[in-house]
Amino acid sequence: MAAWAIGIDLGGTNIKTAVIDEAEGILFEDVQPTDTGSGPDGVVRQLALAADNLCQRAAETLDTGLFAGIGVGAPGAVDTRRGTLSYPPNLPGWERYFLRERLESRLQEAHGIRSTVLIENDANAAAYGEAIFGGGSDFSDFMLVTLGTGVGGGIILDRKLYRGPYGTAGEIGFMIIDFEGSSVHAGVRGTIESLIGKKQIVNMACSSDSLRELSPRLTELCSYDRSRLSPRHLEQAAREGDAVAIQLWQRVGDILGIGLANVTALMDIRKFVIGGGIAAAGELIFKPALMQLHRSTLPSMHEGLEIVPARLGNKAGIYGAAALCFSFAQSKQGDA
């Protein structure tokens, strides 16, 4: 029989939770707003209560002896060995917090649940979710790149997460593309995230003279108010043949492709899985990105280059958090 686990995606806006079966995927799920104002301990109370509710529901139909544990994907710097989460964005007051220890204690003391808890960076969890259940399931080695409010990433090598010795591997958003440019993010000039994060894509469009003068369709889509312009408007306009929007996505793809080329040159990774809300633009980004990836690498690096869409959407994190529990349980069985 297949094992099951609880996957949690802790975000600054919402907490997404699900019971995930190793063979069948999500069985049932829930989402609730993150009570950021209650601080770390208050959020831990939320996490524990959500996990308890799912455990009770799962126990009605599932074998509790096959429960593999609780996995949490969280933003910020995660030390998986110590179970700490440090300075997560959009979670004020956390600094360096022993999330695994506090959550395990809360589960046991308040809910009577003795469970393995695994903590992982959210982008890494999403990468592992795509590796096991999604767009990277056919690849031994690949990089997941998430395009959304920011640009994140996770690296899979030989079907395992590569975190690096300090846990920050895969942060492609901080790769520098234009070190003399004017764009700055988190104090670093010319990073990929500073160029093609969600707000930066819109700013790129709004700074274009051609948008103001030659793109009536874009102006119409945002109701004649450029402050309301979104990547979705740009995507729709491009699919309708708007030249300005097409050119903008070409630029986004070029920037992404250069970043991927750097990854290929450094690590010989040839497969890239692209997810996140901005990735809904699909081939508008993927096609120019792949062309730029070829132009920016040596011919000897071209064999096997591939860009594919992620398949799990915004559920990749909860899938990955649960999948890490399955992997951990299997490793413990192997050690026994």
C-alpha cells in the first residue's frame, strides 16, 4: 500500500495544506490566510491545527500506520539539518526561528500527534514536487525556475535536491545579468529578478514609448489606466498579435535564456522546468528563451537542451513537501 503524508506550503499570504497519497497525489486539501500578525508562534499554532484537522480527516479512510510525516515548504533561508527558518520574506518578526522543533512540540502537546516534521525552502520543495509528480519526472537532472513576483529556483541532481553546503543553491533570481544596469533588487544590481520579476515586467512595458503611442490594444485591456496593467494583459495582447507585447515577451525570454545558459555552462544542466504565474505566457517566453539559450552556449553544450512547463502549478510546494516525507521514510526503512 502507498504511504501518505501532509504537505504544507507556508506563504506570507496563505497557508496551503493537503493530504497527499504517494500513488494518487492530493486526496484532500485546504487553504487559509496566514495570520502574520500573530508572529512565529501564532503561525505555528495555525500550522499545527491545520495538520491536526487533516490527520483526523485522513484517519477516517487511510491506514495511519502508513503516515510518512509532515513536510513544510517555507520562504527564506532554511537549514534543513537544524530545522530553522531565517528572515522569511513577508513573515515579519521571524528572524532565525526553530520551526521544526516548535511545530513538533505544538503537534505533540496540543494535538497528541507524534510526527516527523521536515522543513524545506519553498522553491526547493516545488522543484522536488515537479521531480516526483510533475514536469521533471522524466529527468534525472534539471533546474526548476519559478517566474512570479520574484524569480526563484531549485536544482535536482540524480533525482535528489541539491541545496549546496549552506542551503542557498538554485537562487537563479540573484544571478547577475547586467552588472552596470540601473535595476536593483535587494541591494544587488542587474539580477534576473530585478529585470523580469512581475513588477519589473510591467515597468518594462510602461517605460516603452511604443506602448504609449502604438499599442491601443494594451491601453484598452488595462482600461486606459497604465497603473492597472498586468502580465495577463501583456499575455493576452501578445496572443492577439500585438507587436509591442510580443516584443516585450521576447525580451523577457532573452533575459531568462541568458540565465539558463549560465547554469548550463556552470553545471552542465540541460533540462529546465519553468513554473510560476508568469510562466502562463508559455511559448511567448519559452521559445525566445530556448533560442537565446542556444545562442549563449557552445555547440558542445546544445545536445539535450530543453525547456518544459511545470505541471503542478501553485501546488508544487505541497507536493514536494509531502514527497520529501516519502523519501525520508524510505531512507529510514533502508537503514533499519
